Amino acid sequence: MAWRSFLFSLIFFVILFVATEIILRIALVCYGYPFLKPGDYLYTGFYPTLKEMIGKDIRSDDEVQDILILGGSVISTPWSNMEMRLDTILQKKYGKSKKFAFYNTAAAGHTSLDNIIKYKLLADKRFDLVIYYEAINENRANCIPDKDFRADYAHIKWYSDIYLLQAHPEINFTVIPYVCALVIRGVRDKVTRKVYVSQDMVDPGFAKFGSNIKTALPYRENLTNMINISNERGDALLLMKYASYFPEGVKLTGEQKDMDHFAGCHYASPVTIWGQADNVKKGIQSHNQILTDLAKRKGTHFFDMAANMPQDGRFFCDVCHVSELGAQNFASKLAGHLIDSRLLEHSD
């Protein structure tokens, strides 16, 4: 009798577990998670630019020059098609003597933290060259009271969600612990009145806090981590100083009239999506100085894109995004540097 009772309880528990698992997986599907492998949401939900690379054999010891691009929207495929521009210029230079494969993982809103996370997720890949270009998106993380700032950017919901997902490697086997953790965090955030800032815009009420560049140390740590990993993997890394355009004598307010000073692109971003103009400029300068210092101290490849982009509104759609003329200049100057420095000939 006891044996039957135990068996019945076991069967009931298994059925309950399976039913709960299926229901929770269906619920997660409604939020974009894959049903069979919800852990892949890290790629499908957060970093879709990595999807095409999963399962690919990318090596630096073959005849193909594999180039990884890390950054924000400026050099992303949707904005500037930077990889296609570079490929066209390099193919004209090298002809059939070299084959290039570009992997552009740059995306809107991505910070140095996103880029180091992406680079770590590509641990089984080896690249002939890694290009890094980003120094403005970090500014959003500054727009929060000092007491609420977190060096790991967990005060931004985007990163808090990433950390929670990464903390549950069992999620493909069972989603129950992960969903429980989501619920617990949600309740805790309500009770403690947790303050989060957005990953893609700035609350006008918090913009004033951006004057303190709290991201300086995290930015340095993320880039140092990137340099160390590239050295360990044997990937050549090129750090580029960030180009921006703040019209001299003009106070940018984020209003439409700001665009009179730029190229008149179909798409452009008001400076206020990163914070107050003076603070955004200050943040870029701070991050650029850190990047430049690290490149010198670590002996990392460096290119001053800021000095190679004319301070002329025709080259910019807004304070950072490049116009068609700007994209042509950007690609030409970068490709010229790659050729002149023989960065793509290290294995010849």
C-alpha cells in the first residue's frame, strides 16, 4: 500500500512538473523566448546580431580574413552598412589575393558592456581583426542619482535582465527556477521602489545627473577586459577614438531646430536621448581619453577617427551618426588605415 502511494505521488509530481514547465514555457514564448531552448533568448532577444555566427567555424589561421565589428548604431548595418563599405574598398585594393568575411555585431544603444558581453559569447571564434568603436551610449547610464548608479550597469533594466538570464544556465532543461527568480525580483523591485533607467533614452528629470561621468571606471574596466581577452585569443584589436560633432557656438536642446546644423538626414537622433548636450560631450571626451590612454599603455592598435572626421555638419546626421558623405569618409579613412598599417597582412 505504501509503495502504491509513493508511486502515485511520484507520478502526480512528474505530471505537475511537466504541466507547469509547459505552461511557463508557453508564457515565455509570448515574450519572445524560444520554446525548446529559452536560453537562446540571450541571442534572439538581446544580441540578435550574433545569431548568424552561432555554429560557424570562424578561424584566424585560414585564407579568409575574419573581421569582427563591435560598437553602437553608428557603424551598424542598418545605419551605415559599414562592413559592406569596407569590403568594397578592401577588395579593390587586394583583389583576389585576399578574402574577407565581416561580422558586424554593432547595434543601436550598445555600450562597452554590451560589446564585452558579445565578445565573451564568441569565445570559440578567432578573428584576424576586431574593430571597436563606441563612446556615446554609455552616457545614458550616468543619468541617475549617484546613490542609484551601479558599476555593472544593473540600474539599467536591460542589463539586470541579462544578468538574471545568465544566472540560470539550467533554463533549457527547466524554466521554473528562472521564472521564480523573475517574479521574486519583480516583487522586490516594487517593495524597494527600485530605480531603473532606460537603455535607449533618458528621463528628462534625470538628465541633470549626467554631469558626473560615473561610467568612466566601468568603461575603463570593460575595455581593459576586451584588450586582455583579445591578447589571450590572439585576435588583433583596433580601438578607435570616437568622432562627434557639436556645432560651435550652438546650444543643442534636442528640439527640431537643432537639425538645421546637420546634414538633414531622413533619420537623426536628438542629443537628448543621451542626456544634456554639455554632459554628452563631456562623457564622449572622458571615454575617448580612457580609450586613448589604454591603447597607448597596452600597446593596442589605435586609430583616431575623431581627427579624421571633418568638423562639418554635412558629415553628420546628429552629434554622432554619420550622413552618407560621413559614412563614405569614415569607411575610406578606416580602410586606408587598415591598408597602410598592414593590419590585415599579419598572417601573410
